[in-house]
Amino acid sequence: MEQKNERGSAEVPYRFDDVTPIAVAIQGCDDLAPGTRSGRAVTVAGRVMLLRRQGKLVFANLRDSSGSVQLFVSAASAKNFDEFTELSLGDWIGATGELISTKRGELSVDIEEWSLLAPTRRGFGDKWHGVTDSETRYRQRYVDLWANPTSRQTFQRRSAVLASIRRHLHDQGFMEVETPLLQTIPTGAMARPFITHHNALDMDLYLRIAPELFLKRLVVGGFERVFEIGRVFRNEGISPRHNPEFTMLELYEAYADYGDIMRLTENLVAEVAQEVTGSMVVEYQGVELNFKPPWRRATLEELVSERVGEEISLEMDEGRLEVLLQRFGLNSAPGWGMGKKIAELYEETTESTLIQPTFVCDFPVEISPLARDHRSKPGRVERFEAFVAGRELANAFSELNDPLEQRRRFQSQGRARADGDEEAMVLDEDYLRALDYGLPPTGGLGIGIDRLVMVLTNSSHIREVVLFPTLRQEIFDSVE
């Protein structure tokens, strides 16, 4: 896009008073008869998206975040008419006038006064009519939002999803809190962290990979229901489902177990879907997803057994499991136990087939270092993942609250880390100290907000629902 000349060097105002959102300004005037005036004066502001000159008349389309309206500008009544005719597409203006219906029945603002609020110095050309190049859309979101109404609608819906989640959790007695993004230990989930350095303390810090352990410290401290919605950071690959920084909801409820959290999850997601889309049945990529509770519940072992056509369990013959792994192109690594091997088989064969909302329950303890042992199934923990459209939406546990067992789990993770697993957890002595003070029976939940918004906006790529996704660095030509 070419940069324009010195246009716009004239002074523009520091503020513009009494602006009404366009959608509000024109409300109730849809049935105004052609060629009539409403008697209602309005002040609106936004970008000029269309200019059409007809002698002593100019017709312009003005758009703000709420909608658009036609401007009717006449040389006979509008101040600074000649200057208005020189506006460029994309200029920000504010205007005051009466709502009228033109002879053709087009609802318009008959402009009396207007002000240039900010000139555009870059020519958009035909980009106002839609930008399809993904590189431009993601790098220049400020262009995409004006050029593509669907992008604006997606992020407006994202905001509505967050507001709805907060409202429903507040109504259930949850308190919203904030925990550190910079942490001395990369813990709370199994992932590779980003590392930074604090100069004053001369110490390495890690961008958090999850707020989990800090939130559970707050339950120890007496806040029985807490939640946080915030950014987490994982130094991993980029894909249609992954961005290195993403938004998580995490919540913890004292005196609850993973069964209670299942009910909370399905009810929360269903209510949010109903509130922001108008229905609990949502179309996603050509498939109708029904969020109405109750969702299907099945164990991980049951689901993978369905897919491979024979019974899979922690108690099966390990040699037979190795044969199955090889059949599906998987090779076990040194140190993998039965639980890890079954989990890998599940991920390869089963996850992508879980289209309708499904709770995958009772994971092997080997891959669940923060979850409590299952009360009746040895070798398993009380953990579930919620899957929708073939992707994980949520992860939840009956939280492990035995400090001695938690230490053993951390130590096991430490051995895995020493063997080269960069995603294994690090022992957190302060968290173990907190558990020594007593964590009551607690259920915890994490929901990937970006993935939920993807489903509720029918978006196929996570970059469609993140305003500024992570991209390769752009190289700009230097200007002398």
C-alpha cells in the first residue's frame, strides 16, 4: 500500500462530543417512508467506506463498530461541502444531521456539520471490499477488521463468550483472581516453557504454562471457588489448533470432584452457546454439534478399544500393546509405561473421531501428575478431557491433595525430565508446602477459550479467533 502525501496536515480536533453508535442512532427509523424526515438529529462518527458524487450531492457510507449508515451531503445545506468531496476512503469523520429517508427509501443522515477526525495516509484501494490474503489479514488486523465484516463479528462474539462465562461463574459464587505470568518454576502443566531473565534479581523466570498451582494455593488459603481467565504460554509448534500464547479459563471448586466438574462444564458451555448463538445446537464446519447436557461419558480405555477393535486396558499383555502401537505407526520410547503407551495409541486413533461433545474419563496415572487416584480403579486417576469436533476443549481433575503422593509424582516427572522429556514438570517445593497446610477435596477445570470460540464462530483456524496471532517476524524496508 502506497503512503500518501502530506494530506491531512490540517489540524484535527482532540475530541468529538456526543457521539452515538450508529446502530443506536438509527434505531426505530427503519420504517421511515421514502422522502420523509424524522425530525431527529444525531451525531455519528466512523470511517468513510464509500463515496459517490452526483453534482451538488455526495452520498457516503459511514461505518463504526456497531453498523453503518448512509450520509446525505448537499451543497445547499452542509458546511464545508467542497472539502467533503475531497475525502478519501478510510478517513475518520464525525458528522451531525437529521435522520431522513431519501426518495429511494435509503435511511440517511442529512449532514449539516462534519469534522475530519483522522485522515488515512495509506490507500486501501479495493481492500474495503474484503481481504482474502491470510498474511495480510493476520498481520494487519486493523485492515482486516474494516474490510471483512465476518472478522469483526468473530471478535465481537469472542467478547460475548468471555462476558457470558464470567457472568455465569459469578452467579455460581466463583471469584475472579489473577496469578503471576512470570514464575520461578515452569509448572502447572506438561509443556515446554518460554524463558526470560530478570536483571534486577539476576534470575531466570518462565512465562506461565498454566495458573493451576497458584489457584490451588488460593483454595488452601480459603477461597473455595476461584477462577482466572488469562494468557498462558507454551513453547510449542503452531498449527490450526495451537498458538504459542493462548487464553485459558481455569477454575477450582472446593468440596467437589471431577463428576461435579463434568456437570459444571457441560452446563457452562451449553449456556454460553445458547446465550451467544441463540441455540445449544451449533453448526461447525458443516456438522451440527449438540451441546445440550448431558454429554456422552466414556473411559479412555473404552474409546480406544472401540477404535482398534479389541479390548485395551492397563492390564492387557504389554507385548500385544507393542504390536498395536507398531500397527498404527507408533514407536514407544524408553521409560514409557503401559499408561503412556495407551495414551499415545488413544491420541493416534481416537481423539480426532470424537465429534459430538464427549467426556473422556479416567486417564492413566502415569500421564496425570496432578490428578487424584481413582477411588475404585487402580492405576487410573479421576481426570476427564472434554472433546468437541475432534479436539480437546477442556481438561479437569479431582485434584491430588496428598502432599506425599504429590512429591512422589513430581519426582517421577523429574526422572522423565532427566531422560530428555522437556515437557515434564519440575518439583515445586512451595506448592508442596501449601499442600501441607491442607487442600480440601477440590475439583479443577481448564477450558481453552480460543478453541471454544472457534467452535462458536465456525472458525477452522485458531488464527481466526486470536486478534494478533504469533507470526514470523516481518522485515520492513528501512526509510532514510
